[in-house]
Amino acid sequence: MQCYKLTLATDGTHYNGWQIQSNAPSVQQHLQEALTTFLGGEYAPLIGSGRTDAGVHALNQIAHFKTERSVDLNRLKLAFNGLLPRDIRVNKVEIASPQFHSRYSAIGKEYHYYLNLERVMDPFRRLYSWHLLRKLDIPLLHEAASLFIGTHDFTSFANEQHRGSVARNPVRTIYRLDIVPSENELCLKFEGNGFLYKMVRNIVGTLVDVASMKLSLADVVSIFEAKDRKRASKAAPAHGLFLVRVDYPVDHLLI
Amino acid sequence: MQCYKLTLATDGTHYNGWQIQSNAPSVQQHLQEALTTFLGGEYAPLIGSGRTDAGVHALNQIAHFKTERSVDLNRLKLAFNGLLPRDIRVNKVEIASPQFHSRYSAIGKEYHYYLNLERVMDPFRRLYSWHLLRKLDIPLLHEAASLFIGTHDFTSFANEQHRGSVARNPVRTIYRLDIVPSENELCLKFEGNGFLYKMVRNIVGTLVDVASMKLSLADVVSIFEAKDRKRASKAAPAHGLFLVRVDYPVDHLLI
């Protein structure tokens, strides 16, 4: 059995997220159909590193599948990009070790979230950043961000993925949360060992509420302590979020 | 009668060009409807600096309208951006001199055209640049571009706007045609005193054919001499083209 690792870029605007659903187009479904065509009808389940929500984008999403066949890596890449819609592109196909799993082998992830601060929004950024009409206090934003760095119980910042489903372990570590300004935007860069469902968007919503004086820094501390999702702010919209990188152990590739 | 000048940004992806048509959404139609709403039903014809094609984008398109009323500039801008779809934004409203006409007063324009040279196209650039799978000879591209700079009869590079309609004067001057590389793209920057219908896209199509050895530099010279649109290359696709700036005489604003 050979395990193949795919690296993908996806403009999530037109997709109802990653996961195959009965009623709406998904990224996984397009990839699975292209793969099944390439394998001449063989069904090799294609599994992604995580379920991105509707509208979320990815610069380097990771997926894998296993098959008995030996596959020419370059031919498979060309076939994917020939068969897939133009808003999903496969940038790399590699051979991973047989135990590799895009989701369970992941040891870290990086997400970026874009906040647009222009008075009139640039129409070319409308699908890729959250246009905020509120004024933000930037030093306060930095102070609030520092409260999220480190190892915490993030229960208050995690949604249930299905009704009643709660992550077994809500403790995660955020290694970095940098705020990088560009001309008219702020990019919030999250690096951590893993993120709970909607955790980045819930944190961004809360950070923006602090920076616009709707919440205080003390409120953030008490939201953490409450371990109750209802206490944190509304999630920031999906279209500002990019999955930028998924990290695996250095020896995860076979060659 | 007061004349108002509008500066607009438009993501052209979802529009069938600038001009009002009976069967498809246009930028002009959305603006006209918003203006008529703002003016409480008064119809003040809104006129643009030129008719961009379906799929062409604009960073600073110019339009104007005239009315007897005195209009609060900031309120009008806010009303436009409240009423318009999010892919059309009004960035400026100014008072122009009474003789100002967005089309006939224009003395120059700048267009940018993006060529994407990546092996696998970045999905986030798919609507904003032309993905070329051909290899380009960059020094040859520069040489070919130099043939277009200056004052020429551009008949061979102009389409008829309507069946049988030919511009009265096909002579135009291109002041600059710069080729600016970025990471995986080339930006072709055109500045001139005016451009005939589809002229930029026809020139880009021809430049790409020279740089990919389908045409020679001598062919370009003979295409100019033939004064026949059928001789030049196929137009480059609309979605790589941006109207960047329209120039007017320095005294065209009233204040």
C-alpha cells in the first residue's frame, strides 16, 4: 500500500467547506471525483487535514489517500489540475510513509486572518478579508492577542462540530499570534499545535471586540475561565481566514 | 447645472462590461439605479470614461453626471456604497467644471495587463491574470513592446465596437509600455493618450505570440502596415486587464 500526500490551494468562495455533503459542492468531493477518474474507477478515500468551513481559503491544505497501485506523481498532479475546477489547484504530490495521515499526523498549523480597515472597501479584497467599519485600538489589540498565546483550555472559543460533539481535549497551545500591518489591512498570524472547531474565527471576533472597546481585557480572562462558548464574541466571518500551513514530523515523507 | 465626477473601483468578474444592456448586468446600470434612488427619482444620465468589456476590472474608472440640485458629496458617496453591490465601490465624489465629460475630456489613460507564468496557476489569481502555459522569451517581449511605443495607426489592433463602426481616427500615441516582473507574473503597463476598442488586449495577444515564437518582430511591422484587424493575434482574455487611471486637464475640477 502506497500513501500519497497532496498539497492544495483553494479559493473557498464558492464551496460549502471541505467536507462532502449531500446538498452542496465541497472541495473534498471534487478531489475525490478527480482521483477516482484518474484511478480508473478505483475508490481510494481522500482525507484532508481538517474540515475548513464554507468560504474559508487554503494556501497549503494537505490531503492523503492510499492505493495498491504505483502512481506517477507528475501525471497525477497534471490529471488533478486538468479535472478540477480552477479554484482548486494541486501544487504538490508526494509519497508519504505508510502510517501518514493528513489529520492525525499533523503536529501544528498556521492560519492567517485578514482585517480590512479602509473606509471604503477595496472590491478586490471583499472575498478575502473582513471589512471593519469600527475603529480599532491597535495597542489594545496587541495586549488582547497576548492573552491567547501559550497553553490554554479553549472551550469558550470552540464550537460544537455536530450537535453535542465536544472535542475530547480542549487544551491547545498557540505558539505565535502576530499582528502584521500592511497598507490598509492587518494580518493576524496564528501558529499552534492544533485548533478546535471555529477557534480562530472565535478568537478573532473576540480580539476585534476588545480592540473596539466592546469587551475589556478582564472580560477575556473571565471568558477563558467560564469554559462556555456562549460567553465569547460572535465568530469573525469565514472569508477572511486562510489555512496557510500544516506541519508534520520531519520523517513523514518516504522520499 | 452642477457636474459631479465619480471615481470607482470595480471587480469586473460578474459583469457584462460597463454599458447598460437589456440582457445582462452592467456596472453602469447599477450606478444609474443607485443614483436615481439617491436623487429621489430624478434621472441624471451617468456616463463613463469608456466602455470596458465583460470581465475587465477597474481600479479608478471615472464617470460623471449633471444635476440642478446641490448634492452633499460625502452623503452621495455613502449612499452609492450602501446601494451598490460589493464588487463596485465609489472611492471619490468631486465637483467638476460644468464642461467636464468623463469620456471626451480624457487626455490619457493607463491600463495594466497581468500575465501569470506559474506552472500551476495560483487559484487566487485566476480571475485577475492570464495564465500562460507557453514559455516566453523575455528579451524578445521587451523588443516587441518597443515597436508599439510612440504614435502609430493602430487599425490592425482595433476591433469594431459595433458591426461596421470604425474609429474616425485610428492614430494613437502610447507614451509608455513597461514590463514589470513580480514573483510569478509580468505586469504590462500601458500609458497613452487613448486606446481604441480592444486595443490593449489585441496588443497583449500579439506580444505574447512574439515572445512565444509564433510571430516574428518583422511580422509585427507588417501587421501595422496592413491596417487590417484580421492580421494581428487573438485578443488576450479580458480578465487580465485593469483600467488603472484616466487623466484629465489639471483644471477639470471646480474645487
